[in-house]
Amino acid sequence: MPKVYNWQIGRDMEYLYDEARPKKQFAMVMDTNKCIACQTCTVACKTTWTSSRGQEYMFWNNVETKPYGFYPLGWDVNILDKLGVQDIDGPVYKGKTIFEAAPAGDRMLGYLPDDLDYAHPNLSEDDSVGSMTQGAFMQVPHMQWMHYLPRICNHCTYPACVGACPRQSAYKRPEDGIVLIDQMRCRGYRECVRGCPYKKPFFNSITRVSEKCVGCYPAVEEGRQTQCTITCIGKIRLQGFITTPQQANEDNPLDYIIHFAKVARPLYPQLGLEPNVYYIPPIHVPPAYLKQLFGADVASAIAAYRKAADDKKLLGALLLFGATADIIHRFKVTDQFAIGYNEKGDELVRVPFREPIFLRPAFDEAYQSVRSNIT
Amino acid sequence: MKAMSRILYLTALGLGLAGCVTSGPESAATDVEPVAARGSHYAAQLSKAVPAPDGGLQAVRVAGKGALLDPFAKEWDGVKPVTVAMQPQVVATPNQPNPAVTELSVRSLHNGHWLGVLLEWKDGSKSDRLVVDRFGDQVAVELPVIYRADSAPNPMMGAPGERVNIIQWRAAFQADLERKRELSIKDNYPNAASDLYPDQVLKTLDLRSYMGAAGVDNPVAKHRESPVLDQVAEGFGTLTTKPHQEADGRGVWKNGVWRVVITTPMSADGANAPRLIPGDHTVVAFAVWEGAAQEVGARKSWSDWVPLKLAR
Ligand code: SF4
Ligand code: SF4
């Protein structure tokens, strides 16, 4: 197998094809600390993309409660279990990726979920890891905890779905790195479903082929962020493009958050796909668990996030979440504002660091009436 | 994978089969490793395994001129079945080293206009419902588009410039035929409930972009009038559905046995159809997938070329 460089695990690794990075790479940052699991993103995606026959069970975007929530059931614990215990300490990953752990006759380590694994899309919603004993009080990290994990396809740099498909029906677009399944070419072998450790390709039992999150490519082509991003109630998401650490540009808000401030981490980087959705880890969750999810650097990511108030540029980048429907390519912070620009350099949005304060007296002079709600 | 190619290579030599062992085709899939041996060896090897008269299949001539579509037609009774050994596809990944079906029983007829191939194999479970973890039973007949006795194309789906015609029957398409209406979610999940679909509110033209594979007329995504796909290939990963679907077939599962007939017109349609002339020789190969064992695509068992003589 060809050798490619995966910066998330700090080393070369085996992949099915040679390294071929797209001109731009679709990416998203999600701040898990702000997600309220309202599922607005899920519904926005569902109504946009998966309302047809055979798509009834599909959630290209889903939000699960960790550690016990999964969609499909057990997706991550199943593949971690198959991969076995690996050494995830240190900047260079010493364990095996799913490509390096491929059993004989297969292209990667994977598994096909059971049909019933998709039966309960929000199983274990809000379940925490234990119950509180008499007299317990809240500490941080919490002794009983859970957190929300919103998920879309990671539009991976080294997609397992692309590597798995013997017909080359799954492909990565050179212009923006979005990973798609050619609906004409696919014959429904489900190798992508089996191969993708994140279980983001879905089999459509009516059209008899596989489908996956399309990264809202028609919107992205027009410079607009994905549906799940722009509808997010918690303003937890920012979608744009990312570069490698070597080419990182501190004026690109995603690059700044990921490569400079280093507060966001990929999901299960040890699997070797170089996924392009980055998470600001939930700060109240025990580090041992988070390390498995987000890799060795998770503790420093949390430490940096806690100090966000000292890093005005980071604070500015975080303010741009949910501030505009357009894709922000560059940003700048001034004394008062975080300003986002599009690819051409036009200003898209200007977000104040401090919201102006308006005082509304309890008595409304104009209407000569008392306000019952003055918030 | 390399080791396995070598085993095939050594087996061919070990059996004392002469001929040129060349490196294999460049496939469209960049990761496919070279195939170490070519068709002629397999044909010779197989004639040992199949003790059929004259070393292969005879397509017996019958009267009539229509498609040979009835798997239970009485004409089949007069033809002696030939047992074809099936082996795991292990040249390309992914694969299934221990496929469920190890032999097919094959018969052949022709009427001067249509060739018919009757395939039978044991299968304890009829698999024609496709949901994420369920795959369908399938069988395929492969014929070279151009056959020269001195150099048969690569039996493993052909090679660039060595086009083969692959006619694949699928149990799920057979189920379409018997259902006589569009597949609905309740066929796959009887208790499913759904409210409104785009096709209930939008006109056909606006609808296409909501229909996924069906919206782009993917041949596997639409309701099938025929249970077979008439295709061509020039190597792994190149299987392409022919613009004109000419072949046809029927399959019946009874008492743990699939009995499937695949039929194709003998009048050639140029670059995509095999030359089938009464009195001539050609070769034929087979592939089979056991749905219950999750065999699909490259996870299959296949045969080498079997000589096929078309009666005059
Ligand atoms: S819309 Fe935003 S806050 Fe709501 S569940 Fe989705 S990611 Fe979380
Ligand atoms: S998350 Fe899965 S489906 Fe998405 S690009 Fe990666 S491997 Fe493919």
C-alpha cells in the first residue's frame, strides 16, 4: 500500500492511494461545550437531504449523548474493540490505524452494522455515567457526566469509504475535499458502510445503493456554510476550509482555532483517516475518556480553551460561530470587533466583543404601562 | 494477495500446463495487483475438474426463436448437466476466502437466435430482501466479446482491450418482477410508518434531485422489468451496464435450490455482445454470490473459462 503523511498522528501511514490533498479542504469546528442537543441541525439536514423513500432511517447529521449514545448502535466502541488496545500517548501515534490493521483479503479493518443498530437514533439521550449519591455535590470534571457529540461525515483526508469501494464510486473532490458517492456508479456493495469507522455512509434499501453526507456541496460551491451549521441554535459550529499545519494561515479562523490556538481536536484520530471535523472537547468530562476520543493532546486543548479570555484572536474566531451564513475565509480582530471576510476579501460580518447594553425601564413612558417582562 | 497469485501461478505450472504466463492486466483500480496467469491455463485446468463430454459445455440446439426464459422448460431435461467448480475470488480485495457456493450445475441450449444457460446451486435460504445487513443471491454468466482459441481474455472480468460481456441475475430484481410494482419501505420493514415524501408533492422534473440513485437512472435503483443486468467489463472495477439491455432471465428458488436461466440474443450488437454462431466454439465463465453469507461485489466465487460448443 502507498505511504501517506497524516499530520494528526504525526507520521506516515499506509493508505489505498497516494497522498493527493485537495486544493481546499472542507472542515468544520464544533464547540461541544455549547451544544444543547436540540437536534435542529439533524432536522435541518433531514429536511434538506433525506426526506425521500429509502432515506427514512438516515441521519447524515446526528447528535448523540456520549458515552452511551450511538448512531448506529455501538459504532465507535465496536471498531475500537476490533482494533484492540493501542498506544495513543505521545505526538506520534505508535498504534495501528484501521488501514494498517486490515485483515487478509480486506482493505481495512471494518465491520458492517446490523440493521437493528439503526433502530434507535437517539438511544441513551441524556444518560450520564452514574447516579449521584446522597450528599454529593458538583465538581469539575464532573464525577457523573455525559456530553453531546454532534456528528456529520468528516470528509476525511484519507477516507475509508473511498479506499473501500472496489468500483471507485466514492470519491473525494479535488476542489474542496468533499467526499461523495456517485449515485450512478454505486452498485450497493456496502463496502463503504463496512469500511467507514464513523458509519456515515448509509444503505438506501429502496434505491439499493449507498448514500452519505454531501457536505451541502451546492451551498459550499456558492460560498455558503452547511445547513447544520447555519441553523445551529447553540451557534456551536463554524464551517470553512482548513490547511495542513505546515501551510496554516492564522487569518483563517479554522486554521487559527485548530493549528494556532490548538483548542479543537479531530474525532478518533488514531483510526488514521485524518478526519476534518474538529471538536472543542467538553471541559467537564474526565480526561482519560476524552483522550480516547480526541487523542493525546486533548488536555492541552482544554487548558487553552479555558484561557480563551487571554487570547483575543481566539475569542474573535469563536465569536464568528453562527454569525453569518457565508463561509468565512479570513478574519481580523480589532479592539471592538471580530470581522469575517469571504474568499474575495469582502466583509461578511462584524461581531462586537461586547454587545451593546439597552436598559428598558420597568415603566414604559410612551405607552403609560408597566412592563411585566423587562428582560 | 501476492502470495495467492503465486499459488495460482504454481498450480498452473504444477499441472504441467504449457503456455505463456504473463503479467496481468492494468486495472482501473490502482490497487489491484497483477494477475499471474491467464485464461488458457484455467480452461485447461478446469477441463480436468469437469469431466464433461468434449471437455466443456454443449449448447444443445432446440426449435423456436424466442428468448429461452423458462427454467423448467422440458427441453432442459434432455441436456446433461455439467458441474463447474467455483473458487474464491482472491486476486483483488476485498474478498471472501471461503465462499458458500463451491459448485454450479450448468446446462445450455440455443435455438439459433437465443442462447440459454441454466444454472442450479444449493442455497438453503432465499435472499432477495436488501437492507443494510442483508445481501441478495446473485449469479452471473461471462462471455468474451471476441474469442480466439489461442488467447481467451482474462477470465477475471476481462482486461483493457479484452472486453467481456457479463450478464448478472439478481434475486432482488427477480422479486421486483414478481411484485409487479415499485418497491416500498413496507416491503423491507412491514411496520414502517412514514408521512410525506417529495414525490407526493413535487412534479417529476423537480423531483429528480430528491431521488438519489433513482433520480439519475442508476440501473439498480429502479423497478426492474428484467432480473438481469447486461453489462461489459475490461478488468476489475470497470463493470458497466450496456446502454441496450438485451439479455434476460428468470430464477426460481425451490426446496433449497436456485434454478436460474440466463438468456442472451445470438445476433451480435457490435462492440458489446459476444459472437455466438451455431457450430462455433467459445468459452463461458461463472460467478455466484450467496446473499446470506454477505457475499457481494468482489466477495464472490468464480469459475475459470469453460469451453462452450454451440451445436450446429
Ligand atoms: S443545532 Fe447546534 S446546539 Fe442544536 S444539537 Fe445541533 S449542534 Fe447541538
Ligand atoms: S467519515 Fe466516513 S463517510 Fe465520511 S469521508 Fe470519512 S470515511 Fe468517508
